[in-house]
Amino acid sequence: MPDDVSPAPNHYGAAAHRPAPQHPSPSIPLTPAPDPRPPAIPSPSPFSPGPAAPAAERLRVVVADDNPVVRAGLGVLLSGRADIQVVAEAADGREAYERTLEHRPDVVLLDVRMPGVDGISALPHLVGIAPVLMLTYSRESEIVHEALRLGAGGYLVHGEFTANQLVQAVRDTKDGRANFTVTAADALLAHMRHGTPPQRGPLPEGLGSALATAPAPPPAHTAEPSEGLSQLQPVVGQSSVSGGSVSTPNRQQYGLSSREVEVMDLIASGMSNQQIAATCFISEKTVKNHINRIFTKLHSATRSEAIAHWLGTAPRTPGRQP
């Protein structure tokens, strides 16, 4: 065909164009060339939370208390902190010793009144393994002194501290700094001023009763579970938190429920309704309901009268049964 021949028109009247000849395009590398500039480091946001502490660096805690509600509450509170981990729980002193041997925690939180082996009896065996912070509702001055004499690293009374203060006390105990709530601090101050603790009678029956026969804590590398506490005798009473009583056996005649016994013990120790509510993890309204039933059963109209009946110091009225 001659070069000057025009393309034939299509059926719309326009000339049809032939496609341009294809020429190979230069190859484009799929991987981009590296950027010689250093990568940009994003600045941290002031609103973003800090990184959680590695598990190996978290402060490890054993909680020993015979009340499962208290143990659960402490577990949630402490394990909710980025630098603290509750590694084990115990319901009495013997179990606290076994769990402490097993886990080698940084801190042990220890109640005083527990069934079986109480906290005072277990304390000298625990302090050879880990620092111990007493966490209890027992406010008696002689108990505070005995716990400190046996090596406790601090003493907190339920109802006298906030959640943040408890967390800080746990951290301080690991670092060797002592923490005391008001009741414990007053007892310690009185001892420092007078040189001897106030004479308020012996420890409640069953508390520390086995200290004279208990063997010394075995070395950490050779100790076997339960071996160090094998000779300890169980206490006579049981913690009021779990429904028992460690004194005045005629209290059973009043017919109080286990919770009412707990509340009445706390009333007798001097706690307010707010402190009792915090200790028992119940509302103040529930505390008041318990107190109303307690007053009826103890034939009492006031707090002081109920305490007198509960402690056996109230004069008996002829013809009226307790």
C-alpha cells in the first residue's frame, strides 16, 4: 500500500487509527532505594500509659488471711498495679509458711488471728525467708509489740489506711522501710517513751502459744515445706473474721451469727462503722443492720453497753438471761 493512502473511515465517518507500535519500556526495580536519612522517632504522647514492668521485675507478694473475701480483695487491688503480683494465697500460718517457701516472694502480708497456726506463731518462721507486713484488724497493743519483736516489717490495721497507702506500704516493706497505721504507731511510741509496752495483760488465748516450743526457722536452702512448723500447736480460738472467737466462751449464749460475731469483735476493738465496713468489705448500711440485730440479742441500747456484755464486764440483772 502506498505511504500516502489515508486510513479508511469507520462506520461513524471518523478515520480509524491504528495502534502505535509497542516499544519495550525500561525496567523499574520493585524494591525502592534505601532512604539515607535516619528513621524518625515518634515523640511519646503525654496521655499514653507507661509500659508495664516486665514480669521478672514485678514485686511478688503472698497474702495470708483466713477470710477469702479479704484475700480476693487484696489480690485484685495489688495485682491491678503494674509493678506488683500476688503469687499465692494462704488461709493460715502453716499454709503461709509453705507458700512462702515455695514462691520466695518479696513481701508477705500476714493476718494475726487465723485458724490452725496463727500469724504470731508463724511470723518468726516467715521473716527468715521474706519481709513480713502485718495486715490485720487486731489492734491490741501487746499484739503489735509482739509482732514487731518477732521481726514484722510494719503493722497496718484494717480501716486505718487507704488503698494507695497499702500499695505504698507493700513497696516500702520490700525496700526495708517500715509503715504503721495510727494504732500501731501509738503502741510503738508508748514503748519508746516508757521502755516497756503497756501492761494490758497477756496475748489473747491461743495467740503465740506455741512460740516457746517452735524450732528456729531452717536455712532457706535446706528447708522443707511444713518442717519448720511441724511442732506448732493449733490455736484454741479462730479469727473473728471467719466466725470464731478467742475469748469469753459464754459468748455463744447470745446466739450471734458468724458475721455478727465478727462485727461485734470489731466494735469491741474500738472501730467505727466506717472502719468496720472497710474491714469487712461491706457497706455502712449493712454494718448498721448487723449492729441493730446485735444490740437486740445482747439486750443493749448503746455501743458501750453492748461491749460490756460482750466482754463479760456488764453487771448481771436478776431474772434476765443474756
